[in-house]
Amino acid sequence: MAPGEGRPDDTGGPHPVNGRRSELTLTVNGTRHTLTLDHRTTVLDLLREHLGLTGAKKGCDHGQCGACTVLVEGRRANSCLLLAVAHDGRRITTVEGLADGERLHPLQEAFLDRDALQCGYCTPGQICSAVGVLAEAADGFPSLVTPDTARSGAPVALTADEIRERMSGNLCRCGAYPRIVEAVADAAATGAAVTGAGVTGG
Amino acid sequence: MSHDPVPERTASPELSHQYEQGRPPSPDRPTPHLAPAAPLPHPLGAPSVRREGREKVTGAARYAAEYTPPGCAYAWPVPATVARGRITALDTAAALALPGVIAVLTHENAPRLASMGDPTLALLQEDRVPHRGWYVALAVADTLEAARDAAEAVHVGYATEPHDVRITADHPGLYVPEEVFGGPGARERGDFDAAFAAAPATVDVAYTVPPLHNHPMEPHAATAQWTDGHLTVHDSSQGATRVCEDLAALFKLGTDEITVVSEHVGGGFGAKGTPRPQVVLAAMAARHTGRPVKLALPRRQLPGVVGHRAPTLHRVRIGAGHDGVITALAHEIVTHTSTVTEFVEQAAIPARMMYTSPHSRTVHRLAALDVPTPSWMRAPGEAPGMYALESALDELAVVLDIDPVELRIRNDPATEPDTGRPFSSRHLVECLRVGAERFGWLPRDPRPAVRRRGDLLLGTGVAAATYPVQISETEAEAHAAADGGYRIRVNATDIGTGARTVLTQIAAAVLGAPEDRVQVDIGSSDLPPAVLAGGSAGTASWGWAVHKACTSLLARLRAHHGPLPAEGITVTEDTRQETAEPSPYARHAFGAVFAEVEVDTRTGEVRVRRLLGQYAAGRILNPRTARSQFVGGMIMGLGMALMEDSALDPVFGDFTACDLAAYHIPACADVPAVEAHWLDEEDPHLNPMGSKGIGEIGIVGTPAAIGNAVWHAIGARLRDLPLTPDRTLAALAAPLT
Amino acid sequence: MRPFGYLRVASVDEAVRAAAGQPGAQFLAGGTNLVDLMKLGVEAPRTLIDIGRLPLDRVEELPDGGLRIGALVRNADLAAVPAVRDRYPVLSQALLAGASGQLRNTATTGGNLLQRTRCGYFQDVSKPCNKREPGTGCPAREGAHRDLAVLGHSAHCVATQPSDMAVALAALDATVCLHGPEGERTVPATEFHRLPGDSPERDTEIRLGELLTAVELPPARPGARSRYRKARDRASFAFALASVAAVLTVRDGTVEHAALAFGGLAHRPWRARAAEAVLRGAPATEEHFARAADAELAAAAPLRDNGFKVPLARALAVGVLTDLAGRAAHG
């Protein structure tokens, strides 16, 4: 996980159309999109208002709730704080890109099985975040509750406390947390979710 | 959420019998509808999976702001920046000059609205600013970015007036409201003062609950479009029927000229119970510009315009005998409303019926301040009221040295204290006993501040919960198609409760059909009208109408000979008659909540270790979705106990905690294993399904259980919510009380 | 949010030249704070100079045994670097105590240091704020200030610096590397953030047009143990009410070296020099730790509603030092 690795080659940068708009290209769920966008447009608004991908939700628009979580180059991020123009050339995966055709991603299955949702508005962000959590734990990223006796860089076992801490960037007002923790634990136990369609598919 | 006491008629025994069999009466001839291949598992009480779950986990479920009609424009509101006054100058030129800006609506040019019952919807109609955050303009542009920029460029001048946003127990503006929850704002039974003075054991304590914000994860949003005089809006609402009716009144249209769709709603918790500004503004802007308009309210603006739980200042006095039996009980609350309209947080209501109390006084007083208009938030009245009452009970238990579970059991009334009506069912005592057993309540050392583990002090607490049974008139249509399928149409709303799922189960149960043969259409005002999702009354209200329509349909099918006509058979029923008659019973759900907490004596941080709710809420129709609702309510109660805190800034007049960074709602790490259990409560005096509401009772009782556990942990009684480190540290530093 | 121009640069020199040539330009890295503030109207750059793909995303060993952390190393990555976890646990812990997993994946080392206060008046452009608009006043002093400063504040500003990471860097005696039109320079992390004084609009010592390129850590002290602890209103994803970063070396029951810094108390990470003076050579006992904390916090001047921060900070410091001393004693 050496920093700097795994990023795609630069495209040479977005092409300015005028002082406030540029033409840029992003790959979303495996599909390349070339658009001319206002520099102010966030990745979240790009997805929702320009590409019709409304799975990523706008809960606060300030990085305080996690409903807009998507995967950028396989890592979870708050898309409401990402300017689209700065993400020219990047690969983005949204909740719409997780399932393999009709076959749900193991985390989507787990959320359904555990009833880990109510109103559903935070759910896409929770699921994308969980995809990121499973990969981060497998890649040895620690959390605040990872014991300091754990060997640096070794995969981290996702205990309930680990899941709670790592999923805390995704608020849920319906209070589905206990079920969400179970769903993430289920997916972690199967091991399928880490190498599932999610991170690599987009 | 409306607490109108809308009574009902008890279910006919035949109907109850019918679905208890798990299948319909034997058909007299085979038709696709009446010949299930094999006995079906009983759909009522089955843990059916959420009907729209797949759409929600794949991102396919569309919410109100996720419709973008061709040519759609975007709107961004401009909130007032003064707490009270008048608009004296409006300069929209700079905003209109920005690229892509279509219009700026103000009270000078906005469409005129008819006056109607809800003055919070009289938007952009006059120059008066009743509170900070009140909308004074709306920018409309081709893009979201341009609309926000334009809103920031609108210049508004004000003539300000002195304002007052601070409620106090001795505020000169306090008055007793005429009516609260169908009864008087203040009422007394017996002679409280004399009984309290004579009581051998007493508590006289004050509690405060700050203003609280619902903050559903989906901010209020609407997309509006006028087509040939017909208004279509997608609105984030708990009830599209009411939205349609109010829009019709505001725009002087017939309800048949408006379609309001609320197919998926990202939570509401009361904040979307009635129409909120977004739907009116979107419709106005769409009419003004001739374009479809989308408006999603910015999160930071919500506290100013969508309602909040008003702060409550409580005084609770209880007098009891040495045996613990209550002789005198007074619960008096002070709260605020706005100058726009009166809303009373009915926090003294539960004290009227919870416990034996031969002498009882309950008083609501409020003052109209220059504050945003408060409104419903999950269990309005019960949540703060039971926090105070159940905390006071715990204090009484300490005074009397009686176990707090036992104290509540000793004060369980045989009949509703005010009326003498029997309870349709009341299993609070069973909840306390069973819950205590499950939780491992006993053995319990009642002494506080003796369970130390390193820097932590541990404690346990209990509180009772209650929520009234409510039901309202609803209409439903049931259709049998020629191919053997069924379609139910009712304007219910699924705000995360699982309404689609449970209505499918009810229909399937009555019809004796597999659930996958039943389609349920909800969430549109073009469907038969229904009451909103609120007051924990949705399933009972909608479900009864669905039950009735399906029962009629079944009778029609049984009377029908031969194959069905191509158009199938359709029946429509409503529950006007059933819901019109008062019940001879007092009807409430009950529960008991048990909490274990740890308090870090260095930092004052309180964390909940365990939370267990034991409920008696009639028949649980879907244990899977019901558990989620109970647990979710308890978690909101955890937030109320430990972190949710807003305040009105006395200088500026707005809420100091206006976003999700400042206003803390529980995060995943705050929430331990939370258990919800229920008794199999049979109550024949409710509705044909035998269900009570479950959406709100979870938040009731939980804050007191946690607060009582904190006392047990540290030995200091904290009477102001939330229990944040500043308060617990101060208490830990003080000598034990 | 006003429209702005966008320029992606390929080198530090290009970035610095671009900034010098464009009034109203700001550097964009992770953007987690800048984009937030632009949406609030608090920041309104005319041009964003995107430095996000500059090769400043490496953590490198220094010849003296220290580490050089590129300004664009993501918070999550830095917390996971084995050299950081093993040699500077206080830094890894501080990073992991901040924000959320998503934000840590995006936020950078440089941006974290430069993040601005979360004071509610600063974030609301409809209200006065000396930091945002010098001379307009500080309503926080009489208003909502429970979360604000108890140390080093002025009549003009009572804001707190919100970074957890910065507190650890202050305790670690890190150095901030800056690159400007006039070349490179370094500032000690303890001096990088300013006290508000009469110019609260300036958060740090960074000059107009300067780019923060790296943070350097000195070699970890042999035998030292370090820890970060934070108290907050909810269990995760919340700013500190108060926090402490401590580095402690104990030999034979005596404090050989101690470095202590507080977060959440002031306009900058508060390096506790007075406490350290008390600790040096003192017995490593809870009593002496408390005495040291008191020596530092004697200077506290709490406002009406934030006095709790003083005993809270004291308790955090005593708790962390006691814990570290205990670990030292047990090997």
C-alpha cells in the first residue's frame, strides 16, 4: 500500500473550455464519460445530476454524514467534497456498479439478509463504505481501535468494535447500526466481498 | 403524529378468525385466487423481507430530488439573517446578472398563495420576518451551482426589531394552551397540593431537554412540474394526501389537478409529517418560471424551517407512601412555540395515565418567541415527558430504597386513572419482569458509584415506555386480476418503516394468497387517500383499510362464478365508520428499557454498554422490520440522552448546532448491541390485525434508562440533557448527592 | 460558491509560480476542508491550483533516522505506514482519531495542518467574525463557545485549531517544510500555528503563495513511548473537546524526557513547556503528572461555558502519562 502506487496515469489534465468550465473524462462503473463541467461541480453532483446515477446520496453536502460515499480508485471517499474537475482520469465506483448483473454484491446481500436498512437513504453510502472497509482491513490499514500489538501491515480482523469504528463515517438516523455491523461481519466472514465486483469491477 | 383521539370500533370476530387460520375459508370452486396449491405460511407475523430492499441496496430506489424532468431548473433558498423584523430592501440584480440564473422569487414577485391552516407555508407572501432562517427569497437557475451562487448574491435589507428566543420557567409570556392532545392544557384530578404535603416520601425535581432536530438523512426535497395546468411533485413527505390537499388550498386547485408522489422517503421522524416549505417553493418556482424545478433544502437550513422538538423545562413532584404507592403526582412543563403558529410539545401527557395517582396535576405552559416553529419529532410529548417522569420515578426509588422495577410494578393502575376506562391491554408489569430477567437486572447492588473498573464506573438503569394507540380514516382499493394476481392501492408512505411489506402481508393474509402474488402501490396522491405516516398509526390505519378492502374483495370473489372478467374485480373500502366511534378502552403500547453504561471518570465520557427494550405492542406483524423500528427508536433515544444538543443563540436567534458536525447524532461506534423483545400480546380491541404502533415507543424511556444508569454509575443525578462530558465532569467533581 | 478557474500543475515550482501570478489563487489538494468552506462562502478563490498529483505523496526515511512525510500523503496512508505506527504511534493514533475513514482517505498531511477552525461563527458568513472578516468582532466570546479556546485566546478570537494530527506533530518536534517564491524554509511544528492576538485572520506562519511541501519528523527517541488520547461528545467522528499527545521516556522510575501537547484548547496545538519542565527529572508518578498538568493549565482563562476543558485536559494528560509510565515499567 505504498502511497502513490496504483494511481492511473494522468490524462494530461482536463481541457479548459473557458475560465470556469473544462472538458474532462471519468470512468464510472467501468464506463468512460467525457463531459464539459462547471469547475464547481462535485463528483456527487456529477453523478446525480449529469449521469443520472442517484445511488450516491446527498445527506449533508459537507462531508459530515457519509451518504455520498463512493469508491475512487477502489478507496472510499465522500464524493460531495470532491471536485469533478480534479478527478479527471479517475475511476469511480458507485453503488450501482457493485452488483454483477442480477447477482448482488455480497455486501448488498448481507444488508438485505440482516435488514440493515430502513429508509434506505444512507444505505448506498454504507455499502460503498463497507466495501472500502473490507479492503482496508485486508490491506492492513489500522483503525483507532486496532490493538497496538497488531503487526503493522498485517490484515486486521474485523471484530464488531473494528466495524463500528470504521463505519462511523456513515451516519444512519433510522438507527440500523446493529444490523449494519452484523451485515458487514457476515460479508467479512465469507471473504468473498473483498475480491467481489466492487473494488476491481469499476 | 397527530394526537387527535380518533377512536375505532373493535374488530369483528370473523375477520380475526379468518386470518388466524393462515388461509381463507375453503373455496367452493377453484379459481386462480381461491386455490392455493398448499397451505401457506401465515403472512401476519412472518419476517418477510422488505419489498423495496433490493432497490435500496442497489441504489435504484429514487427519492424526491432524484427525478430530473427535461429542462429541469434548480432552486436554492435564501434564509433571513435577522431574528425579527421586516424586509426593507431587496436587490436581486446581481443575482439575476449571473450566468444561468432564471429568476429570483421574493415576496414582491412570487405567485400569491391562498391563506390556509398552516401559516408556516405562507412563503414569500409578505415582508415580515418572524424568525432567523425564515425564507425571504428563492433563486432559480439552470444548474445547481448557479442557483447557489445566485442565492448568495441576493441582497436583503431589514428593519430589525428586538427579539427574544430564550425560554425560561418564569418567562412573562407564558400561557396555558387551550387544548393539548384533545384535552385541556392544564388539568387536575383530586387535590395534589394537599396530598403532596401529606406524603411521607417525596421528590421535587426539575429536568431540562434542549431543542432537538429530527435530521432525517434525506434533506427535505421536492421536484415540481406544471403540465397543462396539472401540478406534479415528487416530495419528500410522510403523507402525500395531506401535501396534495394543502397544495390544492394554497394554489386554489382541485386535488384532482395535483399529483404528489412520495415513493421513497429518506426518513422523517415527524419532520415531514405535514407539507414543508420545499414543496410549496418548488411549485411556486415551477409556475413562475414555466420550467420543472428541483429544490433540495441545504442541511444547514433545515433547523430553521422544517421544525424541531421544542425545548422543555420540567418540574416533577411525586409523593408516595412508605410502601412506594404514589399518592400525589404533578408534572408541569414549560416550552416555546413560534410567533407564526402554536405548537405544544405535549410532554405532561403521559403522566396522566402512567401510574397510580389519586391526586394528579399536569400543566403545559408555553410562550410564543421569535424562534423557528417547532413541530413533531418522534414521540412528541412522550419522549421528553417520559424522560422527566421516569427519571423522577428513579429518584423516588432511591428515596424509598425500593428497587426501581418493583416501584413501577407497585404503581401499575388497574384502569386509566383519569377516566376509569379499562385498558384494552396493559402489560407494563410483564415487560418490566421479563425485561429484567432477560437483562439480568438482579442481583443489583442499588448503591451508586461502587462498580469501578479502572477509570470506569459502571451502572444500570431502567425506565418504562408508553405510546398511545392512534388510528385514522383511510381508503384502500383491492383488485383481483384475471391472471390470479392482486393489486392493492392505498396512499400509504414508507419512510423506512416497511409499510409496503406489512401491507402486502395483511393483504396476503386476508386473501390467502402468497405474498408474491400481491402488488401494493403506495406513495402517490393519485391513490385512494390515506393518513400520513405518523403517530405510530400508519400500519393500523392503512392496514385496516387494506384488510377491509381485501375482505370485501374476497367476498366478491366467492360470490363470483366462472372465470373473472378481463378487467378483473375491484373494490374500494374506507374506515370512516370504524374510526369515528370512541373506544370504551384506554389503548396504549407499553415497554421497559434497561441500560448499562460506563462513565469514564477522567474524561466524563459516557458510553452505553448494553441496551434492552421489552415491549408489549399488540401483535407484531413483521418481526424483522419491527425489530429494526424498535431498535432504531432506542438508538435515537441514546442520542437524546448522550449527545443531541442544540440551543438558540440569544444574539442571533438561530440554532447554534445547525449541521451534522455540530449536532451530534449517534454514530456506529456509539451503539452497542441493542436488543428489542416483545410479548405476544393479544388485544381484541384495536383493529383487525390486533396491532399497536411501534414507530415511536423505542425513543420513549430510553433516555431515562440511560440517565438512571449514569446516576447508578457515578452517584450524581444529572437532570439536564444531554449527558455530555462537561456535565458529567462537573458532577464527578462535586460531592455525592 | 463563486465560479473559479482551475489549473493543474506538474511541479512544485510550477505551483508556486502559478500562485504568484494569480491573485486570489488557492492550492487544492484533498479539498476536504477547502471545498467545504467554499460551499459555505467562507473561501472564494478565483483560481484553484490543483497540486493533487504532484509527487509529494511519499514517506521517506531521512539519513538521521527521521521521516520525511510528503504534504500529499493521505491521512489514512500515513497512519498505516509501519515506520509511523512502530516509531511514532502518537501520530498514527492522532490521525486515526480524526474525522472518518472516508475523509482520512482523501485528506492530506498538508491540508490537515492547514484546516481552519470549526467555530460556528467563522463558518456562518451572515455573522461577524474577526478571523473571516477582520474588524467585525467576535460573537463567540459571549456566544456559543463551549468547544472553543481556554488558552492563548485574545479579545479578537477564541477559536481552536481542530486538527488532531497537528497535536501529535507538536509533541514530536516535527518541522514543517515550505516552498515559496523566495525558496524553501522550515518552521517548527510548534511555531507553525499562531495565537490569534490581534490578527486572527492568520492561522499559521505560512506566507502568501507558499506551498506546504512536507513535514519532517526527527528520529524517535530510544526508549520513548507515545500516545494520543482525545475526549469527544460521541465515540467517533467528532472533533476533540480536548486531547493530549504525549511522548515519555522513563528510566528507573524517573522521567528522562517528556513532550506533551494539548489539542482542542487553543488556536494552535498547545505544547506544554511548563509541564515538561516540571516533569523532567521528576518521579514518574501520577502525583507528579498532575502537578505538571496543573503547572501548564494555570495559564488557562476559560470562558463562561468551557471551563470544563481545564479539568478535562488535566485528566487526559495525567491518564496518558500514567499509562505510558506504566507501560514503561512493564517493559
